Amino acid sequence: MLDRMSAIAPDWQERSPADLGIALVELLAFVGDQLSYHQDAVATEAYLGTARQRISVRRHVRLVDYFLSEGASARTWVALEVESGSALDGDAVVNPPEPLLPGPEPEEDRAGIQLVTRLPGRDVLLDDADVIEAVRSGAVVFETLHGLTPYSSLNEIEFYTWSDRACCLPIGATRATLEGPLPNLHPGRLLLFEEVRGAQTGAAADADPEHRHVVRVITVESGTDPLVESPADNPVEIVEIEWHAEDALPFPLCISSETTAENGAQFVPVVSVVRGNVLLAGHGRTLPIEELEAVPDDPVEFRPLLSTGPLTHAAPLTGDFSPEATDVVETWPSAASAQSTALADAEPEIRLVTVGGERWTPARDLLSSGPFANEFVAEIDNDGRARLRFGDDANGKAPTAETEFRARYRAGNGTAGNIGRDSLAHVVGVANGMIRVRNPLPADGGVEPETLEQARRFAPQAFRVQERAVTADDYARAAERHSDVQRAAASFRWTGSWYTVFVSIDRKAGLAVDEEFETAIRNHLNRFRMAGYDLEIDPPRFVPLDIKLLICVEEDYFRGDVKAALLESFSNRRLAGGTLGFFHPDNWTFAQPVYLSRLYETAAAVPGVNSVIVERFQRWARAPQDEIVNGVLDVGRLEIVRLANDPNFRENGLLEFEMRGGL
């Protein structure tokens, strides 16, 4: 610009910064630089490959139906111990009006109870001022996700071993017996199974921290031990419990044991215990209500920025996890379902309320929002803070000018919440009486937000994942994307006026395709289904087997022991070592034949078996079709073999052993 001035005003030679002309030149140069920067930024942010702002990348990838993940917060189970007779003890409070530890209630603007990682030298109870200081020093805060009434009688419960000095719950167990009475243990409660002593040494320091597991109880039956002679007025009380099938034990749990000879061969009556005051907590701290700036005259330009980040993202809980749940037992979620949420289901934990009381809720985008929908989008900026975007009265409602919003949200997200076991040690703002707070299992599920480089790499490939079902095989593959489906098979049939797609489902663990599951699969497949096609969900066609094996036992083995081992190997259960029995439902699926050679192989692998002869190998209640001669039993495209070997239900398959030789 000075060169240009030298050409049009050669007599002006002033170069002092204090000169008015120089000041005007510098001002114009500044404006020119800003315009140039703006042009560069617009050109840079206009393309996915060059965009540097997270919000720009988020909007670009949305054009190809790809959602930029903002990560998720971690969750963990928390076990509580309360003092007997205290204000927190449900045994001492008569008919509490609500859970003594209430859960979050968004409609009432109530957050969950805060839990804090261990602070050296501090008591279990903290106040709000302590939390602020703890966060500044790097502590991690969790909040309870549902309510709970703790009972001192449920702090620690012992198993009932039926006088077994080496009692153990096997892998896959869903039932157990507890020492009673337990009047406050009701169906729906969450229980923690925990090994507290080493089975071989009897020492607490040798307890395996991996042997901890949370289950959701579905039945509780009180009774007495009929095998113990006791006075009629003082029977040995027991409690039989059953928990959700999805919470089956993933490891063998030792309940009582005898130590090794090196450790004195002592009887250890209590190796593992049950803890009944358990609840679920999520990473993140609900902040005080934040006053946002008033909506300007042009609401389209209203983009308020939250003061604190990162904004918590979490998948909503499916079902009621409160022990005081009153819904039908069949709809209670398992404990395992709380940790099996999909990252794509994570939602921002924020709510907006106007001064007039109008509530606004977050949405992933506003493309499907109506003109009167009180919805907004929380877009995470490069610095991790959320910027809120509202609608335009076409896609989402636009807030009116001068509207004042109040934001209530949680801060805390990503892998910072994946704390180790026994890291939580403090509770905030509850009555006296809390003895101990701990997370017996590590927190998991915390995921960092997707990076811009990942989005650039994955988004252009997203459309290559088929999201429509056209052929019968497409419907089968789409059904298999459901987490509970092992395999699926589909067929088209003309049903009079339109085609109906019949989808046969092979559920994991051989669970039944009941009405509730049919509804879940139908909802899952609806987003893949083409218009004009109806859906029908069917169970498999099971083929019960009828097998008889002649077993020659080696001379130094007992026939009874070998037969018991054979029944175990050919069972439909999960075995003690974690392997599956030969006829476990997960080993078989549609159109999978049974080869005679595999029967020989499995039987011959059992210790004590000298030789095997297959005398009967056919479908149950059907005439043989030369299966033994052919060496294979074939099944149809929609059929699955089944052998439960239950004499009370012979129609589910039978397996007979004729034992010869041995002792």
C-alpha cells in the first residue's frame, strides 16, 4: 500500500507511525489481512480433506450419513456398606418414601449422588467444596445412575454350602443358595459375588480380584434346610436365588475349600461372599446451572458456548436398574446389559430450560426435527467444549429473541473414566452412616472422541456398509448384526398380496425366540427392510437326535466315573473349564450336519474309554435313513440339531450309553 501511495502521491514521504496517514494505511492493511484470513479459512473449511475445525468435519461427514463420534463416558459398579441403625440403613427406616439414596431425575433437575476417587487422609463423606478442590487436584468424579436403599443386613451375605467342604459354583451358573433369613433381598436387586480369601491358602491377600461378578436377581425363595435336624422353632433358614441368564458366571467361583498341605490343610468355610448394596455409576460430574447469554435479535446466529468441558456422552440405560423396580420380571435388564451399550447410542448429557420453564432436549442432528420441536445440537469444538446450535423453524424450532436459557449438564468423558478397581472411596452429600464405598470392578466403556484424521479416513468408506436388505441373504446378514443373534436364515414367500420375508433366528446360548425378542429383531430389521415387504420372525426348526453308544471301558477305570465324564463331554452346557459341551447350542446352527467321526473323536478323548461303537444314530422318533452307513446325519436349511438328554423331555433328544468292561 505504501508503494501504491508513492505512485499516486509522490510528495507524501511521511513514515512515522504517529502520522494519521500511516495509521490509516495500517488500519486498511489490518482489514485486508482479516479478509484474506477469512477467505483462506472458508476455502480450507469447505473440504473434508483440508478442514481443521471439528464442527466443520462433523458437518461434512454427516453428508455421507456418517456420525462423528464424540466418545463415551465410563461406567462401573459400586458396592456400599452402611452402618447398622444409621439414617442410611433401610433396616432401621420404616417404609422410606423413596430410595434413601435417590437416583437422577432430569424432570426434577436432580442429579445422581457423586462418588470421588480416593483422596489420601480423607473420610468417606465429602461435601461440595471438597469435590471442587478434589477435581482441581485431578480426582475423577462418578455419579450414580439409579436409586438404591441400602441395608446393613446386605453388606455381606454368606453362601450356604449344604455342608460341602469344597463347594464351588461352576462356569455358567445362574442359581445359588444363601444363608438366611434375608427379608430385604427382593427380585430385581443387584448382587456382587466376590472372592475374599485364597482357596488354597485361606489368606485374604491371596483372593483373586478377577473373581468378582455382578448379577441381577430375578427370583428369591426363602426356605429351610430339610437335611439338618433342628428344633422346629429354630430351623436352618436358607434363601434360594436365581439371576439373569445373561449374567451367568464367567468363571468358577469357589465358596468353601480346604487349603493345601503346605498351608496346613485347614478348612476355609468362607472363600467368597455376596454383597447386596450395589448400584451403577457413570463418569461425569453434574455442574451447577449455567446461565447462557440471551438470544439475539437474529436467532440463527445464536451459538452459545458452554463454559466447561468435556461434555459427557453416554448411552441411555435400557430398562429400570433400581432394586425397587415394579415392572414385569421378564423386562428387567441384566447387569451385563449396562456395560454392553453401543458407542453409536451415546447421547450428550445436557438439558436446557428457559426462564419460563420450557424444556429443550439434545438431538444428533436437526434433519428430522419438526418446526415446533424444542431440540438443539451440541457440537464439540476443537478445545473440547460444546457449542449449541438451534433450529430455523423448518428443521427444529428457532428460539425467540431475548429468550434466556439455563443449561444443566455433566462434564467428564473419555478414557479418563476408565479407573481401576477399588479406586472410588468417597461419597458426597449423604447422611452419616456410610462405612465404605468402592468399585470392586474396573470402570470400562470410556472412549475418546474420534479424531479428525479418523473421520477423514472412515467417513468416505461408510457408504460401503450396506444398510438396505434386498435379497434373502441380505436380511439374514442384517439380522446377524444384532448382538444376540448367532446365525440367521431368510426366505421370501408370496403371501397373497405382497412378499413376506421369513427370518429364522438362531439365538446365542440357545435362548428362546420369544415374543419380546421377536419384537426386538423386527425393530432391528425395520431400518433395512424395503417398502412393500412384510417381516415375520421365526424360531429354528429343531431336529432332536437319538444316539446310543456302546463304550468299552479300560480295566482300571470305574464305569460310573467314565459314564459321568461322557455325559459331561456330550452335554449341552458350558463346562467347568469354560469349554462348551458337544451339544451346546452355540456349537450348532442352521444346516450344520452331525458327522459320525466327531462322535467317535469326542468319546475316545474321555479318559478311560477303550473303544466306541455307535449302535443308534438317527432323528428322534424317526426311522433310520442309513446315517451310520453314510457317516453323517444331514439337516435342512432351516433346521438345527438338538440333544438335551433330558428324560423328562425326550422330544428334545436322547443320548444313551451302554457301558461294558472296567470296574
